[in-house]
Amino acid sequence: MADPTLDEAIQKPTPGLLPNLSLAELDAGEAPLEELSGLPGGGLNIAYEAVVRHAAGPLRDRVAFRFLGRKDEVAELSYGQLDEQSARFAGLLAELGVARGERVFLLAGRIPELYVAVLGALRHGAVVSPLFAAFGPEPIQARLEIGAGKVLVTTSALYKSKVKKIRAALPALEHVLVVGEPEKVAKLEGVVDLRARLAEVEPRREVAPTQPEDPALLHFTSGTTGKPKGALHVHQAVQWHRASAAWALDLHPDDVFWCTADPGWVTGMSYGIVAPLVLGLTSIVDEADFNAERWYRILAEQRVTVWYTAPTAVRMLMKVGDEAAREQDLSALRFVASVGEPLNPEAVRWGVEALGLPIHDNWWQTETGGIMIANTAAMPIKPGSMGRPLPGIEVSIVRKTPEGLSHLGAGEEGELALRRGWPSMVRTYLNEEERYQRCFVGEWYLSGDLARRDADGYVWFVGRADDVINTSGHLVGPFEVESALMEHPAVAEVGVIGKPDPVAMELVKAFVALKPGHEDSDELRQELFAFARKRLGSAVAPKELEVVAGLPKTRSGKIMRRLLKARELGLPEGDTSTLESDG
Ligand code: ATP
Ligand code: MG
């Protein structure tokens, strides 16, 4: 692969799918839906768009998912096989008496049965709610309660370690479908052996006649800022899954796509399952956890062309160094995107150096159901910016006033708001309708994130509304400070908080994790202070800095600044159900 300079790489957009659709077409709400089929008898169903219609056409034998097991074993499901298996799963739900709209929860690693269950349940008209396999029993129980889960799909190991002890407390949970070795499943009481039943059940080929506004997916938010919310999405979301993936991820029919997100959070569902299927692509699914050497090997061996990952993974790869990337043949790769947290400009530059490609940041939330703002293939990247709103998405930077909202101009910082009405918009927070309503002011959905927009329409992330620091009259976004420190060669990761201070109101404190080969010392800390002051000025640069072994993160890889703050101040930690680790 040629080694482009940073400027070449980010200034020369490649012609993507974006220019093919005019804004007027999108505003009319027609264009994306034209690419969908709709149910033959009327209505819309995600599983039909994703699998059933393809299995009846030329894509029948194309590989939909190639699963890479922990021990490098490979399993594949073609569109035709996924159609058959999902029809069997739907048949099983019918036998069990599961009605449309009832909730099917999933608690498993990235194994084929999980994907079959998602599509089978949607096909049946049930609502799918995926959980992280690594959750402990309490978060599992809390979510099953909120969603009144009737069915749970899990593995024998997870059943034994987590579900068995909470089952008696979940009266709504009628059926537990377990994947595992037959002898192991046979030893469990009150469960169904999923593999055995799928092999004998009568497939139910017809697709439930769901309407666009019928509920389809229940996703819990990451819990970064507080107690997770149960965001309910409808079948219509598929319209945006498809359109946004084509534009923001530049997906074309022959792509081999790897979305590294777990289906336990919304990225792994919208872009790890639904969008690539609707577009008829082949996706790679890796069951194993992050490992730099393994990931580079997968990119090379699977000839991945489009890769969608997260800043936390990018930072871990950066930590390992560029050599590991250079040892592999990454020549098939042509587009890389990232979501979930701010992508430091340093990471965009690293992409060009290590992968030969810049990383395209994009922004969205569980609530938006799909990508809203993106650096698309068809536009120059501004490193550090999340990009521009996708066609049909109207963004405003706002401030709440007693009268409603004031809409701010270019360069001004305020809350990032979206005009309501895009297809994949959350329709409620389950059991928390009032909290949901509070997200809206008139026609505008307020995201809880602060941002500014430049004169070219690019949106720049400032921080979570809760995380912004007020120091001596300056409002400081943690992202800006973190990005500056990330440029120092010793720094692997940074989390920045505002620490209450009698004089300055808050002072900026940075928690820094170092790259291997660097040690904490007075000298290094002084160097980091000076480094930050030079880039940020003394008003914004951190006044306190602590070197830590790792930072607290959610299971979806987000730095939990509220936890850094609570710990610093000796306050209660609040909801930690999604906390992964401190490293
Ligand atoms: P909770 O709402 O429970 O606190 P959460 O907001 O972290 O959790 P998600 O919906 O998974 O849950 O994450 C969406 C949030 O992630 C966004 O609101 C934003 O703060 C952050 N985010 C996502 N993508 C980006 C990005 N490209 N740049 C900056 N921040 C991002
Ligand atoms: Mg949120």
C-alpha cells in the first residue's frame, strides 16, 4: 500500500455512495426506503429486509457471517442458511407461545446462535434485547425486569454462573433457551436445549406482518453518565441502518465488513448485524476479545475492506506500536471508521501512519439508533471533528432558555440537538416515558452532548454536558485537554475531570495512563504539565495530574469520567452495572 501523507489522506476524499443520493430525495423521506422491499403483504420487518428477501434471490449462497472462534475455528452462515435457521427459531418461538411484541433477551458471546436468534425473533415480530455476556447477575436481572423478558437465549456456562441464581426472581421469564454441549445442557433444570430443538422444529417461513412503528429492538444505553435507559426502537429504523451505513461507512456490495462492536450494544446491532445484511454483504464476526496481533491478522487474512471500530481499540493498537500493523498485509482495507467516544486527532494521524488510511470518526447514540454525524468517504476529514450531519439529519447547537431554545451560530459551544423524526429515533425509554419526554424541546431532541459547529458545517465534540469543566470562568471540554495530552509519546490514555476548587470553582485534573516503557516520575509529570500548557494555554491546561495504571471504562469501552470524579471526591459511585475494569 502506498504511504500517503496525512494531508493527502485526509484531503482527498474517495468517491463514496453519498453523492448518489440528493438531499431533496432524502428530505422527501423516499430515497432510503426505495432501497428496501417492504413486506409483500404490506408492512415492514427488519428480518425480511436483512435476510428473507436476499435468500430468495441471487444472494442466497453468499456468506452473510463468517464466525471466527476463539481457537481459530471458522463457521459460516450464508443468507440462505440464515433464512432457514431464523425460520426455525421463529417456529420455536411460535411453539413456545411467544406473542408479537413480547421480549426475547440475548445473553451470549458472539456465537452463531445469537445472530440466528436476533433474526428469528424479529421475523416472529418479537422485540429483541441484547445484553453483554460479561454483565454480572444484577445488571442482567435489572434489565430483564425492565423489559419483562419472556425468553432468554444464553449458553450453558452463562446460565450456570449468572442466570440460575436470579431466575426465581424473574416470574415473567418463562423460557430459557440454552446453547451448549448436549450433556451439559441436559444437566440444567427447566431449560430448552436450543440446538437440539432448532434441529427438529417446524420452520415458520412467513414473516410477522409488522408495521414500521412496531417495536423491534430494546437497547440499554452504556450507563456512562448514570443509570442505563432502555431505548426502544421500531422496525422503521432499518431504513436508517441501511442508508447511514452506505454513506458513513461507504459500504458497497462486494465489501468484507468487520464491525468490532459486540451486539450487546447498539453499534453491534445496527452495524454489526442489521445494516450489512440489508446491504447484502459478508461480515466477519470474531468471538475472541481484543488482541492487537489477532486483530491485525484478521484484517489481513479475511481481506477486510471496511472496518468499523472504536477509539478505545484504536488507542490500544496505538499503544502496541505500528510494527504489528506493518507486518501484516492490509492492502485489502480501504475504509476505516470509528464511533463511541471522541477520536483524538492523534488517532487519525496514527491511522495514516500505521494503516495507510485515516480513521473516519462518526457520532451517534443508543437513542439515535444509527449514525447521525460522520466524516464520510466523500469529504475531507478534519482530524478531531466528528464530521458533518448525514443527509436528512438537521443539527443545531442550542442553549436552553426560559422561552425554549436559542440556536447558536458557527463557533459557539452549546448542546448538540437534532430535529426529531429520523427513522431510527428512539420511541421511548421503557417504563420511563417522562425521562424520554425531557429529551425534547419542541421539534428538537437534545443529545446531552456539547459541541460546536464550524463555518464549513463540521461538528466538534466538546464533552458530555455533565463532564464540562468550569474553571475560573472558562468552560473547558475534557476532550480538548485529553487530546492534547494524547500527543505526548508517553501517554496511552487520559481522562480529565473538573475538581471543585474554592477559588477557581473547578480545576482541571488529568488522570493519565502511560505506554509500556514509561514510568511515573516527578520529571515526567512536570514535562506533561509543560506539554499541555504549551498546547492549551495555562487557563485550560490541567493543574493536577495523576498517573494511574488504567482508567475506569464501560463495557462498551467508554471512559467513565463520573467515576474518576466520584472516587477523587470520595462520593458514592452510583450505578456501576456497566463498569468493565479500571484498565
Ligand atoms: P448513558 O446515556 O447511559 O450515559 P452513553 O451515552 O455512553 O450512556 P451510548 O448511547 O452508548 O451510551 O453512547 C453515546 C454517547 O457516546 C454519545 O452521547 C457521546 O457522548 C459518545 N460518543 C459517541 N460517538 C462519539 C464520537 N464520535 N465523538 C464523541 N463522543 C461520542
Ligand atoms: Mg447517553
